[in-house]
Amino acid sequence: MAGSNQDIDWKALGHRYFPLKVYYQHLFGTRVQKISLDGGFTCPNVDGTVATGGCTFCDNKAFSPSRRVRRDAIQSQIERGITGLRRRYDSEKFIAYFQPATNTYGPLDKLRILWDTALEDERVVGLIIGTRPDCVPDDVLDLVDEYAENTYVSLELGVQTIHNASLDWMNRGHHHDAAVDAIQRCQGRNFELSLHIMLGLPGETHAMMMDTARQVAEWNVEGVKIHNLYAVERTKLADQVRSGEVKLMEMDEYLEVLADFLELLPPWMVIERISGDAPPTNLVAPDWCLGKGTIIQTLKDIMQQRDSYQGDAFSVVKS
Ligand code: SF4
């Protein structure tokens, strides 16, 4: 699917992997920030359709099955988001990121209203739609495709891992075959596809995580968001971490695995995230997640010491 980014020379910019900000600069000609929007969705893994309780790491207590968000509420979320981002960044363009819960889990007319409302704002230059692999029927993909004919659209699928035992452990409510099916049905469409992947899941060996990397490389999607397993308040995982039942990766261990993972991916795949992202007040563990600058620098140091880059082991994948 991906491959059109091959002319972007991110190595010349001093990077060891292809970061999102370089891709956006290339695509939009300027710095672009994401505005996180709550479209008022719930999740089939919360409302009982697939399961109840949701994924063990997900703070989903607020996802009531009948949530509705008014059109003007989306407009004010955008306004608030832009005001907040402009305090920190010099950005003129923004992407509407439908992030919490499952953002394709609703009738098509609701999706249209939300996406049209977001795109009415001239400063909004695209959409990112976060969802689950088992919530993208063909009519939803057709609609996403329709929007992608005229604007930038990325569909974010929560794949997390290719291993069914891990998906069961996290109470995911679907297995790997759901991701395979969804990704196959996304092939050849206008929108970009980005996958969420978690490293450090209990019971996953280094070899298992590399198997996930090889599968992501083979899928050849446009982007991937990778992060370590981390715990936030109001989740089952938080209890498991506090009781010692689940042990989370230390930073150095995670970054060595991450470097191995990145080396297996194609060099044109955009790396949208490399670590967990939770507000300090909500994070239970590990604390090192909060040190973004240290994480980025340490990964760079590790890859420099190895003299390696994203994609260095990709030819091995394809052979
Ligand atoms: S992580 Fe996603 S799929 Fe899992 S319960 Fe939360 S919203 Fe649903």
C-alpha cells in the first residue's frame, strides 16, 4: 500500500527512523498538529456487543452506550483545541483526530455529520479516524474512501499484536483474523492506513514481538504507532501493575526492542509514535513514559551505537 514516501530523505535530516513531523512537513508544506476530538462514540467491547469491560488497559468508564455529541460541540472542541495548540506551536493547519472510543461505531449519517463539521473549518486539512479492525464494514470503508478523494484521511486501526493469546489477555474481543480481514479490505483505497502496536505485553517474547514487526512490514501500510504497555488510572491493568501481577518494561529494555522492531519495518513507513502517551495525572506506570525527550534521545543513541536505521533489516523480511 505504502511506498510513495520513498523520495523523502529523512536520514539526511538526522533521523534514525521516519518521524511523523517530517512526513507532515512534506505532505502539507508546513507544521500540522492534531486536534483530539470526542465524537461521542462508545465501543462494542464496552457496551456488551462484543464484550463488557473493554480492553484491560483502556480507561473506558466514560463510554456510555448512548453518547451523542452535538454539531456545535465538535465546533467548540476544534476551537478549544486550536487555541491550546497555538499556545505551544506555531501552526496554521490542523488535523481533526477522532480519537477516544471506536470512531466508526455508529450510523453512516452520524459519521458524515461529524466529519463534515470538522472539515467546515478552513484550518482543518484532514481527518484521522481511530477504530477497531472489527468495526470497519465495507460501507464504512466506502464512506472513508469518499472523504479521502478530497482531503487527507488516515484510518487508524488498533491491531496491538498478531498473537491471539495476547489479544485474549487484554480482553480485546477480536482475534488476529479480524485485523487481516480489515487490512485486506482497505487495500487499494484512497485513504492511508495506520496501525497501533503495543510492545511488552505479558507473555510475549522478543521473537513474538519481531513476528508482529514482520507482519506490519508485510502489510506495508502507510504508518504505525508503537508504544510500550503502560497503565493509566481506572483500568484493570492499573490494578494488575499495583498488585505485581503484571510487570511493565523498563525504558532501556523497551528501547532495545523498539530499535529491533524499527529495523524490520520498511524505511518509507511513517513512525507516528514511539512511546506511551498519558497525562501525568492519569499515568500509573511506568514513570519513564513521561520523559519524552529522554526516550527520543536514548533511542537515537542506541541506534547510533548500532549504526542502524529503520529499514536496515527490511530486505531480510522480503527475502
Ligand atoms: S482500547 Fe479501543 S477497543 Fe479497547 S475498549 Fe478502549 S475503545 Fe474499545
